Amino acid sequence: MKTPHTPTPLGCFFLGLSLLLGLSPATARADITGQWNFTDGLSAEIGQDLEWNFDQGEAQFGKGSAFRLKPLDGKDPMVMSFPNSDPDSDFTGLDVYHGGEPNGGSDWLLNQYTIVADLYYSVRSYNKPRALVALNDFEGAQFLIGTSNGIGSRTFSGKLRPNRWYRVALTVDHVSGEANYYVNGEHVGTEQIGKAQDDTGKYAMEDVFYLFKHSSETFGGFISSLQFRDEAAPAAVIAELGQASADGIPSEPPAKPYLVSVTPKPTPFRRPIPTDILPNTLIQCGLKDGQAKLKESTAKLWLNNKPLEIKAKRADDLVTLSAQPESLLEPLGNYEVVVKFDDSNGESHTKKWRFTVTDFQKLPAAAALPIDAGTEPGFLVRSAQAPAEAAIQHDFKRAIHQLEGILQDNEGNAVKNTAFPSEGDSGFDLIELIDFQKDGSPFGHFEFDDFFPGIPGEEDHDTNFSTEILTYLALKPGTHRLGLTVHVGKPDQNDEDRFKVFAATSPRDRFAQEIGDFELTLLGYREGPNDCSFDFTVEKEGLYPFRIVYWNKSGNAALEFYSIDLETEERILINDTENDNAIQAYTSAGQTRTPYVALAGPAPNTSGNSKDTPISIVLADDETKVDPGSVKLYVNRRRTKPTISTEGRHTYIHFQPEHKSLSELDYEVKLTFKDSEGTSLKREWDFSVDARDKIEITGYWNFSSGLKAAIGSPLQFLDGEKGATANATEFGSTGDFGIPDIDGKSTTVMKVGHVGSNANFGYLMDHGITPNGGGKKVNQYTIVYDIHFTGGGNGWASLLNMDSQGDGDVFWRRNDGGLGQGGGGYEPDDPELKVNKGQWHRIVLAVDLAQGLYEKYIDGVYHSSQANAGLDGRQSMKQSVWLFNDNDGENGELYVAAIQVRNGKVSRDEARALGGPSALGIPMPTPVRGLWSFDDGDLSATLGQALEYLDGPKGATAGATDFGTTESFEIEGVDGKTMNVMKAGHVGANANFGYILRHNIEPNGGGKRVNQFSLVYDVYFSGKGNGWASIANLDSKGDGDVFWRKGDGGLGQGGGGYEPDDREIKVTAEQWHRIILSFDLAAGTYTKYLNGVYHSKQANGGLDGRQSMGDSVWLFNDNDGENGEVFVGSVAVYNREITAEEAALLGGVDAEGLPLFIPDPGVVEPDAPGISFKRGANGIVVVFEGKLQSSPNPAGPWKDIEASSPASFDASEAFLFFRSRTP
């Protein structure tokens, strides 16, 4: 690199990003779409204004001299000073909406762009990481100045010295697959970034990028100019830009009209984040004239390909285009805006951007009562309370049982209601405002708090109570935001006031629409007011019935109910008569409250329910009562005979389905009944049960291939590939790290280093479990760790953040080896049971929040039960959880050998069977002990240990080994699909050629070696090489033990076994085959299968003989060097003999490779027998299959008819109903 003769300004870093707004990729013309010179804060010279990512913090604007910076071209430039920052800082960078147009083959991403910036860093930032460009709001910077002071992504080029101005530029081009870096116009480096695949590249850009934002600490500096281009600018163009200048990066007015604003703002699609875009949003964009002017009469706008009526308004050189969608947008809907227009040169242009609408709900117009029907302003409120010492759960299920007066404690005993009853005949108190605090003390956002009705109760305590609130809200059409504030305790107290909000014609009903729910927003180790809000829309003005169910555990108790102004964010208590903007509430609207479904199970739309779970329903009387004689229950459209009973104001309905066949595992339930006024009511829902009724493994990670999963999805670094987590993570063996082996055997592990306080440290784990237990989250699960704590780092080391927010939920306590959270659970029932540092342990977390259970086991021994927040509470899981994360950064150095997730709670016996840690990993219901699929282009394992080159990484085997796809090697795929494969080339006679497969199977069969096992290959022999190609050397010495014979496609060894029992069963060259070698040498059997079909038996050396295995097998090895060119799709080793039935289930080669589990045999359900009728000369003729039966009543009883099809019946016969059935 050339050295400048004079100190040069810190180059203006030009970052070319596109806003997903633009011409079609085929016609787009590159341009400068963003220029910012910081002469007026964040205002743009070209394009859209910059925005703070979070807050301005310590960032400042001013002359360079005010910050004691050196002059630039002898001038004093305007600059922005940006501070050192991290994700917890107020300043976390800038949002740059770049306005670029899609390119590089994509119709919505920029695969080619340029970013240029004039930058200055002081000596305080020298040799420190400095974030430049992040492509999303989560992972951290993709481009930065590294500790070597060079610019780059993975490798760094050039050198930026302190106290100098530099013009830094980067160009990204996923068409050529390169990123290029420039300093002061000079090219300093090139980085290979890969070409775009499926129209998207690794560093492709959406509508926005982030400047100076990182997932860990990044150091500050100064910027005086920033430019973005939607092209990968050629080196000659960058050279012309030269060095940093006080006048900013050279630019000209764009040739065409350009974007200066869009509404709503674009939101990311590749890594979606929550948005606040409302369903009634205005679609608007501002465009400024370039050298050519925009002809507003030609402007048109589409939303998801639907044309909108547009309004165009010009003010000097700015044209604003606006359109209002005719109807409300859908919740969480993804939308694309397309704007087209012509300019004064007659050229046509297209701009695009995308956004996602916030989550909200619509209240059905049918629920609205006349707006003027309301009487008696206020709310109907009642409470129910349990004794202070009652052993009850803290969840919604408890609240409903408590309010219905049917609550039982954990021992099944009825729980007394100790709350004082209301003074009114209705059972409710009439309350003006919902602003409660247990002592009547000020709390939250409003003063003059009142007591909860009925609390404290007759036992004079204020815990363990639930409160129900009914009202009618007067709502106008549009979007509304309501809020509730409740008290939450510190994270370690597991004491959160919780609630649910319903709106429906019958809001007390189990099937009422839920529109609001508790969410923890008071993060950190704090207690106090917790604000929750929810949005919904109303299309018809009217009075809407609402219900709030609130429940409390202990400690403080408080509840506020208010509206939030969408523009000003002002909070206003509902029904505040002193505020004209308050939503009015009424206790009556001329509607009689009918009976309702208080409880119904299995819960609607749930799956995985046990086959033993009955259909159980509780109906509750209200202002009218249930007519028990009118109750009818239909299951899968068939009338049932449930058990029906009444007690007090409740009617109980119970029915146990028989689950006779697979078609009976999905259930549709319909309930009809009438009330005392003759009103007909109906409720319908679906659920399903688990056919196998057993727990499944949904995630398994053994770290033999980094973060890749053996089952499920790969783990991800919580703070991105360049964050603190990635930097503190290492992979290797126990021996590599100098830590104890497990059971005396080396094991692959992941090291999780200690990084200090960092709330973004951890790993994102997609557990693969669907919501269960009757809730909206995952409530029933088990997580198993094989883990080793070194004792380094914090005194409390987080294992898991279950709800992916706030405080961690499971910690190891270093000083005593405890395992718990916050103020409880660390102490085991047996004081001697500890998680000791410097030792391996198997930790099992077994959770069933539907039953209020959360149990811990250490090395198969019961540790303790942990307090929990019940169904959908803090210990429930969303779609993913965060491993080793805590919001206070409490983490410690540890090693983990395996993690497993199951979709249900293991029992105490099952936890005991899991036992202690093992070098073989956590037990799984599969005989597979090793699986290699070559998807990563190396010898790594999907399960087990990586294969090894027999003659080392620089030997003949490595030299003859290639990885690629069937397409890249120009061989056939399977079923028309491309496969990832390993090519093992032919090297001639070489006794050291081959691959070491370490199978991790203990000696078995009663011998000292492995005698019961199976090897399975998906292989393709090209026919090149030796006439006998070795497949395996089982005893890792001497002659190979299994060969493919090219001459006839035989499969055997030495003088026998090549000939199959069926001569048509051959291993044909240039075809894919699945070969199974199955051994039970204790019984003297060695069986071969080809593509699921029996091949032959092979003579063998019996127990501990030649075909038995030591601790490894040599693949494709022979002492005489007999080998041939072969392509391998996958290899698996099993810890037992594979049966003929299992071989048939494994079948032939599949493009997905060998499965981790042997497929279950399919259960073939018999076809329903057919039956039809036709009129004959003397009666009717019945054509049927199976056994014919008749009955005078469709409900039976049915009697067999001894007849064959077709059967004739005289019209005078009394048979009224016929059916046919299979035996």
C-alpha cells in the first residue's frame, strides 16, 4: 500500500445500501441515493434523514475544532461525534434508510452497493474494534475496522492511524462474489463473499442498514460525510473520490427523482422484528426532483399488487404521494408498496419498499351493542380469595376455578373463598375506575388508588386472590390501544400479578376472544409497576362487552386499566369522567348475560393430548340458567352419550373418547344447549391426541459439528456471528481443553467462555416444540445437559433463559453447587447432592406447567422442585429459548458435551434411567451411534465423532477426498434431487488409505469387543479402480472384510458371500445403493441387505472374531490396497443388529440421506367398507363390502345378516337401517 505524503482525513465511509425501493433489477440505473454531511444534524443532502437507532445519548454535532480535531483541507468541518457504545448504551448507532434500488438479480434486495464515509478516530480507539455497517438490528456489524486498524468483514485490509481523517469506502458485489475496500481512493483489499444464491447474497441489503451499531463494545470517533450508492462502484470511481474533504464526499444531484421519505418505514423481512405499524396506516412517500423532474400526473401506487387511489401534492421540488387503503390491514401482514411514475425526460421509474403490520386483533361487529344503550357507568367487579397457606397454583387455570368457586388445592381438597362478598344482589360491586392497590396506596401512573373489592378478606390478608371485571366499552371505529399496569416482584421472587382480557358477545365464556395478556416488560432485577398494552381495531361503533381476569400470588397487588393515545402516548383511565377523551364504560347495555362455558378440555386447537384425556366441560349459570336436559355433545359429527350432572350453578359434562383408530386422533367437538329462557347456544372446537402417546426428542446438539444439530435446528449465537458469544465459544475435545474426560473417554465439547456482564451473551435455541399443555406457549418439556462448570466467571452461572427475556431462569451457584433461580430452589432435598465444579454432571430440567410442576435431577437423582409461574408463565417457552443467558450478564465458564430437548416432562423413573453424563451422549430412542452425511463439506458428524483420515490430514486419503454435490461431480442424484456427497478417489495399492470411524459402542454380546452392530452406507461406485473395492475393514487390521466385486456386482469377502440368494440383487456400477451389514456375532449371524432387500448370509468368525469391532472401524481400507472410486452420501453405525423388517423400512437411497431414527412401521387402517342401495323389482337390493348388519334404530343395536353381496330384501320386511363393517 502506498503511504500518503501528508496526513489524510479519515475517509468518508460511503455505504451503499438499498431501501428496497427501486427500478426493476433489469432496468435500474445506479445512482447516489443517500448523502449526509452533518451540517444540519441528521438531515440528508440527498435521500432520507438519518435516525437514531435508540437514542442520541452522548453523540454530538459541531465544528471539528470544538472536539479538538485537526483541520480538513485547512477548513473546520461540521462533524458528528459518536461515543463508545454497546447494546446497553443510549447511543446504539444510526438507522440509514438508503433509498437504493434492488439489483444483482433480486427484486427486493441490493446485492450490489457502495458505502463511503469520511472518518476520524483518536488514539483512544486505536487497536480497538469499531463497528461500521450492520445489516440487521440483531447480529452486530458485518463490516468494521478491526483491532489491526484495517477495514473488512472477516479479514481486514489497510491501516487507519489515529488522529487523521480518512475517506473509507467499501463495495459489495454478490454478482462477482467480492467485497472491495478502499482508503483515500486507493484499493487496499479484496474479500471473497460468495455469489448470490437464489437471488440473495450473504451481505445483501434490505431497505435499511445500521451505522456504528454492534452486538458488543465498539469504539467511537467522528464522521463528517456519508454517501450511499446502489451499485458496486468501480475502482476508478472510488479513486476519483480521493481523500476526505471538508466539503464532503463529491456528489451531484441525482439524475432521476429520488426518495426523501416513506410512510410507514420499511421493516426487515430477513430477520423480522416487532413493529408498531398500525392497520390503518397511511401509505405515503416523498420524492424530490433530480436533474429530471417527477411528473406527478403519471404517479401510481400499488399495495400488494392492488392499486390504490393516490393523491399527489407538489411543493417546489418535493412531490408527496399519499394513499389510504380502503380497509384495515391484516395483523402481522407483510406488505409491499410499489410506486411508479415518469420523469420529465420521459423515463419510467419504480420505487418499492416493504413493511410488516403490528400484531393486533379485530373485534367482530356482531359483538357491538347500540352506542346509546349503556346505563350505569363503571365496572362490575368481584374477587375470590384463598387462605394464605393454601397450596395452590399461580396461573389462569387457578384463577378461573377460584372465581367459579370450584378451586381445589394440590391435594385435591376444596379451597374456601375467604374474600368478603359484594354488597349487591348481582354478586358484583359497582366500581367507577379500575385503579386498585391492595392498601389503597398510590401505585403506577395514577393517584387515588382504591382497594380491591373484597380484599383483604375474612382472614385479613391480601394474597392468593383473583378478581373478575365486567364492563361495556364505548368504542369508535379505528385502532385502539389499551393498557394495564400490574405489580411484579423481583425475578427471583416468582411473584407477578397476571391478567387476561377478553372481548366477545359473551366475554365470560371459555371461547371468548382473548385480546390482551400479561407480558413482562419490567426487565432487570427490579420490582414495581409493569406496563402491558395491546392493540385492536373496531370497524363498527358500539358498546363492546369486556372481561378482565386478574390473579395475584403474594407481595404487592395492583391493577390499572387505561387507554393510550396512539399519537401522544397519553394514558387515560377508562371511564374517567373528568377527562373528555376517556373511553366510557357501562355496567349495563340492555343485554341479558346467558350461561357460559367456564371450562373446556382438552383445550381448543391443542395437539399432543394424551389418549386418556376425557372431554370435560363445565357450564356456568349467569343471569339465565342452563337447561341440563337440553345438553347435546357431538364428537366428530356423531352424537355421544356423555355423563351430565349439576351442582349449584354449574353443569358438568364428561365424555371419554375410545380412540379406536388413527382417524380418531383428530377431534371436532360441538356442544349445544339451551338456557332457562329457551335461547339456543352452541360452542365448537378442535383438538388432537398423540397417536403414540410418548415423548419425542425435538432437539439434540452434541457439538461434533459446531452449533449444528443432530436433531432439530442449529444453535445460533444470540448476538450474531461477530459478537461476544462467538468470540468466547470454542469447539474441541476434552483432551484439547485439558479438562476431565467422561467415563475416561475423550468427548467433543463446546467451551462457553466467561465474558463478564453482557445481556446479549448466549445461544438461540429453537427447541422444535409446538405450544402444549393447553396454553399459548410450551408448558411441557424436558431439557437435559451434560455439563462441566470450571468455576470461572460469575458466582451465578446461567444455564437457561426460558422466556427469552429478563432474568435467567436456571442458575448454578458456585459457592455451594446449588441449582435454582433467585431466592429459591438452590437447595436440594438431599444436602449431599451438588453440582460440583471441575466435574461432569447430567442436569435434567423436567417441566409440566399445566400441572404446576418443575423438577430438577442431577445424574439421575431427584434434586428438588422449583417454584414456578404456572401455565404460560415465566418458565414457559416461546418458539426459542436463550441458553446460558441472563439480563444481568451472570454467566460463567463451562463446557457442554450435549444438550437434548424433549416435548414433554420425563417422569422420575425416566430421569433416573437417563443417569449420569456419558461420552456416548444423552440416550436417545435410536440404535444409531454415529451418522455422517457430509452436508458441511467435511468429515464432521451429524451424530458422533468426526471421521479421520487414516493416514493423516496430509496423506493420500485426504488428497483423494473431495466434497461436493452429485451435480458438481456430474453423477446421478436420487429421485431427481441433488445430494451432498463425499468422493473417495482411487489411489492404487495403499494399505494406509481409508477413514477411521469411531463408533462409540461399548463391547457387547458377551465378548470383549463389539459383536452386535450394523453398518449402513449410501454409496455410488463409479467402477473406476480395483476390481475389488473395500467397503470396510472391521477389525482395523489385515485384509478388508467387505468388498464390492466390480465384475458381477457381488458383495462379500474372500472366497464367499458375493453371490446373493436372488441373482438379480446386485450392486450395479453408476447407481446409488443402500448397503446394510448387520451383525450378531454372539448368535453367529452376519446378514447383508441391499436397498431394503435381503442379499445373503456371510460366514463369520463368531464372538470376538474377525468381524467384531474394536473401538473403531476403517472405512474403504484394505491391507492389499484394494479400493475403488466411490461416492458416499451417508454412513451410519448402529449399536445392534438391524432386522429384516427394519432393513425393509430403511429401503433404498433417499436424497435426504440415512435417517437418525429407523422409520416406524406404518399403520395401515382398513378402508371403510362400501354400501349402496338400489330399488329392485320386489324390494331393495343392497350392494356391500364386509359384513352386513341391520337395526330398527340408527343408534342400534345392530345384528349380523348372513348374506352375500348383492342381497335382496322384500319391501315388506321391517329392516329400516343397514350398515356394513369390516371384521
